Amino acid sequence: MSRIKWLLPTIYIVFLMLPIYWLLNMSFKSTNEILGSFTLWPQNFTLDNYKTIFTNPSWYNGYLNSIAYVVVNSVVAVLVALPAAYAFSRYRFLGDKHLFFWLLTNRMAPPAVFALPFIQLYSAIGLFDTIWAVALAHCLFNVPLAVWILEGFMSGVPKELDETAYIDGYSFPRFFTRIFIPTITAGIGVAAFFCFMFSWVELLLAKSLTSVAAKPIAATMTKTASSSGYELGLLAAAGALTLIPGAIVIWFVRNYIAKGFALGRV
Amino acid sequence: MSTKTVNQKAWFMVLPVVLLVAFNAVIPLMTVVNYSLQETFGDNVFFYEGLTWFEQVLHSERFHAALGRQAAFTLIILLIEIPLGVAIALAMPRKGIGVPVCLVLMSLPLLIPWNVVGAMWNIFALPEIGLLGKTLNSLGFDYNYTRQPFDAWATTIAMDVWHWTSLVVLLAYAGLSAIPDDFYQAARIDGASRWSVFRYIQLPKLKRVLTIAILLRFMDSFMIYTEPFVLTGGGPGNTTTFLSIDLVKMALGQFDLGPAAAMSIIYFLVILLVSWVFYTYTMRHED
Amino acid sequence: MAEISLSNVRHSYLDEPGEDADWALKNVDLVWEDGGAYALLGSSGCGKTTMLNLISGLLTPTEGRILFDGKDVTRNQAEARNIAQVFQFPVVYDTMTVRQNLAFPLKNRGVARYEIDKRVREIAGLLDLEASLDKRARGLTADGKQKISLGRGLVRSDVNAILFDEPLTVIDPHLKWQLRSKLKELHQRVGATMIYVTHDQTEALTFADQVVVMHDGHVVQSGSPVELFENPRHTFVGHFIGSPGMNVLPGTLLNGKVTYCGYSLDGEYSDKAIDRILNSENFEIGVRPENIHFSREGIPVEVTRVDDTGRMKIVTTRHNQQNIRLIVPEGEAVPEQQGYIQFSPGGASVYLDSWLLDAEGGHS
């Protein structure tokens, strides 16, 4: 039993890697080779697809836009969530439970429902086609998520910490920034990771709220696929490059992944 | 924790969150409700229509069909991903270098933009030049996901399993790691079988994380849009047109704002209702 | 029921143990007699739990053999050893009722239903669990849960031994005493070997007929409570047992005589013994506080502290930067500041590198 135990995770990981391998494989092929023959690895290894992406601003700007709104969103979401999560974890106040539940219901709202109203809303306030529109729109689901995760971490910190600090003469803002935030850095890391993740992978809203100037890389890809015919190699290379930020982030938080999920509380 | 103190000033601390989320949720939702009750022929002229659009949507075959496809899809992926995810988590190593390797490799699909997931599977499954499509065809299967509904469904489901099973694995793995060694040792002393250990120790301790896993997978698969849209475009025909794809077609493609808004509200309510019923049902014995 | 012997057992949690510190258990050679009530005593991290897990089969020793009635069971898994074990923190099967929890170990072994019923009722009665038999186990308090854990250990009638790993840590003090006497009573009734791990000497001495003291991966002494008290073979035993513990003082050799700061001890030491003292790194003298008294002459000390416990006084004195404690019976006088102390005849022993040296020069 224990001898064949490794088999299932191994098969699963191979299954996960196959499409990724195929994407990388294609990204190193020329369009001719892709369409001409079926080859398991590139016969004429080429970096042309990547060269195109790194030299053409309409491509690499897509990356910069995506990174920009993802970072802005993560920072904003965590910053506003911190005091709110503290309030939920420490105090009772009028309507606290209903408020918490209402926040979570926003995680259940299909982005498709919000696409059109968002276009109108962000056009009306003049933010349409800016990274700010996407960063703010993604707060719809990321802020509730960050509040939820941080509340979990904060409830794990004993209340005595707060009380001791007040007795020692700390004011609330000084206590919060000097003592409390440093004790929950792991929680902030996990919350930021999840905000990054959900903002980075979402496309429906990101695409709807941008047209030219702030278009995310993922949307650039979709456009290429339809407008310039089947430039599969280029598409594959662009796709392969979108794996990198995710891979880097995972590597940094690899020791926290299990812990972050372990918060399993609703 | 019953030791929380009553402090109405805490409202000031949650105010930024409330404003930000309300801005994003309440105003658009009002717009949707507004549209759902009115008819427009352009030029921002609206007529009050009452519940007409709701009746129309609730009686439309198109909505029934999309809802049916959506429910079937969600049910199938839940039936595959939850048991598979738990099985993989159970078989994963508990210590050593294998742990970070598994966690990192398994998390990878979760951080790929959703349309890239669609595009990746699109090229992977192409009958002539994709690894999966070519292999299946040379094995004698007549596989073409752009033409045959069954193939389109199978590919969409395989893609979702590929994309999301890791979430279940990570949740279940975290739940399993939280079980103290004492429990396994006591079970061995008590002479419990492997099945008993799973049934009486691991499964009860996984209940909370599995509830979350099922809820998240239910919600997200019920809202699925980008991946099947890029992979199959909702086709062949309408066979993989799920609720979100249908909704976007109606709202942004045909600009049928009234019915689209009514459908949005029904859609949102269905998700809320199912989540709420499921959650209260599974948690009824919790303190 | 069986006699359990550990023969040259060593255990390390590392894959490739090298130096001494890598071993959690350093060469244990020990026999647990059938039907004994044992306490396994020692401070945290001394290898007590490792020892228990080796006996129950949760761990397989790195080296050495474990025998049940002379039969080698070293490679047998826990399931095959027929040992019951209760852990420090309560383990209950949440989804089961209390009754199902207690029946679980019997059911897994295919015991007949009426027999299960009988045993479960008996054990529930013993632990005052009858009222909650049909309640869900997860709703109980920590006390209640630990009682279930105890019950699952006690419910099996045919076990080779029952092992308790600090089972009363989470229990309320007043219940602790009650449960401990229950265990003792049960031992007399069923007669199974019981091994009770604790770091609390009161707990150990009230439960056990035989006490095994562990220190730093070694079994330093095994014997009756009285033996351990009167004749500690290792300074750790002297320290650990008794309240306050044995005084351990630096020893010196003066003209071939064993002395403490020039005050010679009674008793003759053979040439061999003197030779060993000369060759040892650490030469100490152990004296129980009970074996020291104030006198008109002897070792001059300064009295620094007096604790009155009611039946006696514990006096802390100082000589040459060295604390020496002694027990003075109630009613006897204690000098105000300066005084002299003497060791009772035969009351002091010599320890070389922490181990007792007997007069002939051998280690006992």
C-alpha cells in the first residue's frame, strides 16, 4: 500500500505538466513547424516568438499593465482590510455579523453579471481604460477575501497582547503599526498572495474595463488569436510568459501555502 | 470567541471596506435591478416593465437549457474533483523534499490567467497538432472537440479538473496536516483498519475544509466563463454555453439589457441560495 | 499478559545517528515483570515517550530487541502486539458516541457483541461515564474526553500491558487524584502490567510498586520507591526523588580520605575505590537533607533561609558559596545565623561522574 502511494500524486503532477509542456514546446517552434508537422519537441529551436514579444510595445505593455493593476489591487485590498479585520476579530458592533456575511456574498457574484454595469460606472467617473478601474473592480471579490483571511489570523492572536500594549502606554495607531502588524506578517503575506492570485487570473472584468491604453496581457493574447489568424507560436510564448509571475509568487510563499489554506474557517 | 467587547466605534475601522465594496457592488447591482424592470429602445429612454423580463427569462427555453448545462457541468466536476483531490492529498508525502515539490507544482495551474488556461488546452487538444488530440486520434478515437459535443464536454471537464483539483488537494492537505499524530497512533493501538482511520479520523477532521472546498468549487464553476469561452466558444452549437457565456452573449453581444439583467439577478440568487442551503445544512451540528 | 524485556535497545529519530546526542534512547536493558504497576519517571525530553512507543510498537528500535515472554516482537507492528496505550492529550473519535468509542478497540478485534456490551458497561461504570454513554463524544469537556481515552485503553481484557503517557495532564486537580486511585484499584483487579509515564514524583510514587527513572536517554535506576529514596544510584535520582532533593556537593580526596571541604566522611573506601576517584572527572558527594543535622561542631554554615512546612522545617544554609539544605524536625532549634552541621552516619555517598560508587570500588 505505502509502496504505491507515491503513484497517484506522481500521475497527477504528470497530468498537470503535460499541457504546460506542450505550451512551452510550441513557444519554441516556428509557425511553419507547428502547422507543418507533429513533433514532440522543437526540431528547429527558435526564440523568435519571445523576441517579438519583448520588442513590440503592444505586447510587453500588456504585461506591465497586468502587473500594475494586480499590485495596486493587492496593496489597496490588504490596506483597507487590515483595520476592518481587526474590528471584526476584536469588537462587537451593530450589524457586525450581517456585514461580514454581506461582504462574503460578494465573492459569490458572477463577474459576468457585473461586466456591463462596471463599464458604465467606470466610464462615468472617467477611469475607464486605466489600470485603476481594474484594480478597484477586483476589490469586489478581493477585499472580502482579504478581510476573511486576516480576520482568521488576527483571531489567533491573544487579546492579552493588545491589553498589555495599552497598559504599557501605547496609543492605538502606534500599537497597531508597531506591534500588531509585525505579529501577523504571515497572515498579511497569505492575504496578499490570494489577492495577487485572483486578480492575476481574472480576465472578464479586466478585459471589459480596458480597451487600448490599459489592456492586460491576457486580453492582448485573445485579440491576437482572432485578428492575425493562427499565430500559435506567438500565442504560446505569450502564454508561457504569463506562467512566470505565478511561479515566482508560489516559490516565495511555498511554506505558507498549506498554512494559508489551513485557515479553513467560515 | 465570546470575549469580544462591544464598541460601536469599530464601524470607523470597517468603513473603508464598506465604502469600497459598496461602490463596486451596490451601484452596479442597482443598475442591474433598474434594467431588469425597464425596457429601452435606445437614447436612454426607459419604460417601466415590472416583472415582465423575469417571467420571460424564467419561461425561456434558452435559460432552462443553459441552467441545465450549468448544473450538469458543476455536478460532474464536483463529483470528480472532490474525491480525486482528497485521494491525492491522502497519498501525498507528509515530510521531506517531496512536500514543497508537490505543493509548488500542484499550485501552478491555480496561478495561470484563465484565458491562458483555455488557450493552453485549446492547443493541447487540437486534433492535428495538439498532444492530446493527436494521441487520441492515432489511438483510433475519432476525437474533435470543435465538432463533437461529447468531445467538447469531455475536454472542458478535463480542463476544469486540470485547473482546479489542486485547490481541493491543497485544502484537504492542510486539513490533514492539522490532525495530531496522537490520533493515528491511537487508531493503530485500537487496531483500526485503514478504512476506519479514514472514516472516523480523517473524514470528520476534513469536514470544515471540504465544506469550503465544495462551496468554492460550486461558486466558481457556476460562474465559469473565460476558460470554456476560449476553448470552445460555447460550441459546437450551444452545447458548452454555460450561464455566464449565455449572459455575456445576451448583454454585450445582443444588447438585450432587460432580459440579461433579469437573468443576472436570478443567476446571482441561485448561487446565493444554493450556497446558503448547503452551508447551513452541513454546519447544522457545529457549535 | 506477558513479561516485557528490552534487550540492548537503542533508538534514534535520525536516519544516520552518529554521536551520543543523536540518540533518544541510549542502550536500555530492562525487564518489565508481568503484572507489575510501574511508573516511568523523568524530566521532559529524557526519552520516556520514546520508550513507551517502542514497547507498544509505534516505533521500531534502531538497534536491539524487544521480547514479550521471550518471544521476539521487535519487528511486529503496534496492531500485532496487543498493547493498550493512552496518550497525553485526549483522542476521541468525534463522530461516534461515547459507547461506540469505548467499543471501538473491541469491535476491531472481532469480540462478540454481548462481551463488548458487558465490558463497555463495566468500564463506563468505573469511569463515571454511564450517563453520557449515548452522547456524541465531541460534545464532552477535556476531562470527559480523556476519560474516554482511558476507557478505550482499559476496555480490552486480554492485553499484554497498558501504557499511560502522562494521561492526567489535562485533567482537573481534584479529578486527578480520584482517577489515579481508580487506576490503582483497577490494576489490583485485572492484574495487567501497567506502565505509567509521568514527570511528577508524587504521581509516580502513589501509583507504582516499581519506579523506573530515566535521564538523558538512560535508565538510571529501577526499584521500589523506598529503594530509590534511600539508595539513589545516580545524582539525578537523588535530585528528582525526595523533597527537597539530595544535596550534591563537590568532593575532595585528602590524605587518601574522602572529604567534603576537608571534613572527612565516615566509612572506609578500598584502594580500588580511591583509585577510581583519582581517575574520575567529576567527584561528588550526595547527602539527603534528612541525613544532615545541626551540631556543636562540624562544617560551619550560614543559615540563609528557613521554610516551615508545619511538620518540619526546610533550612537552607551556605558553606563556601555552596547551598546545603537540611530538614529539621518541628520543635528542634535552628541557629540564628551561624551554626555547624554534621552528616548522619552512613548518610553520605560518593558519586563519580554522577554514578554511585560503593565502598569496594564498583558501580552498583
